[in-house]
Amino acid sequence: MFARIRAIASYLPAQIENNSEIIDGRFMKKIGVKSRHIVTNESAGDLALRAAEKLFTEYEINRDETDFILLCTQHPDYQMPHTSAQIQDRLGLKKSVGTMDIALGCSGYVYGLAVAKGLIETGLAKKILFLTSSVYTKYINVKDTSTRPLFGDGATATWLEGGDTESLRAFVFGSDGSRYNKLIIPVGGSRLMPRDNPEVFSTDDNKNYRSNYEVFMDGMAITYFTLREVPKLVDDVLIAADLTRADLDYCIFHQANKFMLTYLRDKANLNEVPFHNDIMETGNIVSGSVPLAIEQVVKAHGAADLKNVMLAGFGVGLSWAGCIADLTGFL
């Protein structure tokens, strides 16, 4: 029995923020983000719940067959308990369902697929609801004009179950924890707790305004990291899968921004491979960017020819992961 992706659905909040109100047209064209969906009073759990409900309805999936929920988010509804446990109850699922949160960002979807693969292929689960949810804009200051225009909010739901052929393979992972502070919310964890660290606002050299309770991103460092590590990741996944670039049917990478992906595609020698690069109306929704892109590609082109699709995620951590997915088994 092998794990395979059967369906994906996404949910984006109703409210839209236009980048034309924040940044100039030149920067907007460079990052490729015109507008983004942002939450008002919704939590990460709320978005994940709506994505799950959409998945069950759109693909006529029997929710009662779910026996495990994975939720990838860095924004749990509470410090404790884990949000996926609440989603089990809110979806009205049986109490025998296993639940687990995965606290990863941009690489989280590929990591989550690996966890789902392990559960299904060892017989510990049969049908898995894998959710991603990001509410980054809650943690980004509206006056941080270098970071806020990049990120949107959203959730995705992926249905995985067993099949007769291997559909998820050639996983490669990597981490560089020495650069943890290049994309960080400094205060809020157990190291720097809010009660001991008052909120302090400051303005950086580029006139971006934020507090120590909000997202800080060293954009240049993240770009260099991506261009350094991801081309090697591409090579390593191809070696693990015994494939060449000519064998790839599509590349679906974490949708960070248009400039980075265009440069990355060229540096990784993927210009002859179909390559998704479009976050014009969503922005970067972190762990949800890869499954959202898969959903968009499948709806636009169908899944019949998507046998060898390279998936890759990279970012906060700093962390990266890649694999080969056969998407021809979509419902």
C-alpha cells in the first residue's frame, strides 16, 4: 500500500488587501503580488476548518472515513492544546481519529506529505486529512512595507489514501538552524515570553515599522539562502528519484515571490520544464502555497499528464524539502 494525493481544496478569506495601496508599481511587479486575502477575526483553525469542509463537499468525500488529521501551521489557535484536536471535534469526526500539529512554515507541506506517507505505508492510517493554515498577516505590521506586501492568509486541505503504486517518493530534507533569526517573531515563545518582554516598536533603515511581537524578515538573507540551497535540492531529488530534468512533467515550488522563483528557475536549470509562478492574487500563504499551486495546475490542465511532478518548499527555519509526486490519481 502506497500513499497518494487524491484531492486538494483551498480556502481564502473574503477580505482583500491591494498592494497598490501599500507599495509602488515597480516593487509590485517585481514580487508579482497584486492583492492578497487577509483575515479579520478568523483564526488558523477557522481557515483550516473551512478548507476541510470545502474538500469534503467539492469531492464528495465521506468525512467519516478520516482516521488521521495533520495540521501544518505556525499560528495555533492556542499555545495549548494543539489545534488539530479541536478540528476533529468541529468537523464532527469520530474520537478514534489521530491528530497532530506540525509547526513548520514554507517547507511544511512536503514535510507533512512525508509524515502522511509514513502513516499510510506502515498501516497506521488509511485515509488522512492533511491541512495547512496560515494567518501571517496577523503578525505583520501594516507599516512594514517590505514584508506585508508578500504575505497573504489562507488554508488548504489535502486528502491522502492508499494506492497500488508509489506516488510520493524521493524525499530530501534540509535545515540550517544557525540562520533561525532571518525570519522570526522574536517574542512569544518560551524563550522570550510576553509577560517578561514588553512590546517595543522600532523603525529600521528602510523605514519599515514593526514590534518585537511581529514578523521580522531579512529578505536578502532569505533570497541568498534559497538560491544557495534549492538548486542543490533539485539535483538531490532527481538523483534520489533516478530522473533527469527532461523526465519532469511539472515543477511546483513554494510560491515565495515572482522575482525569486524566476531567478531560481534559471539557476536550477529548469527553464525547459513547466513551472508554476503565480501569486498575483494570493501572495505567499506559506505552507499552503504548494498545495494551492497544485490545485490551480490540476484545475487548469488536468492531472492525467502529471506523473513526475517535483514539489519543493523552503523558508523559515531555515528549512527546505523536496520530493517527486505522481498526481495522476486525483479524483
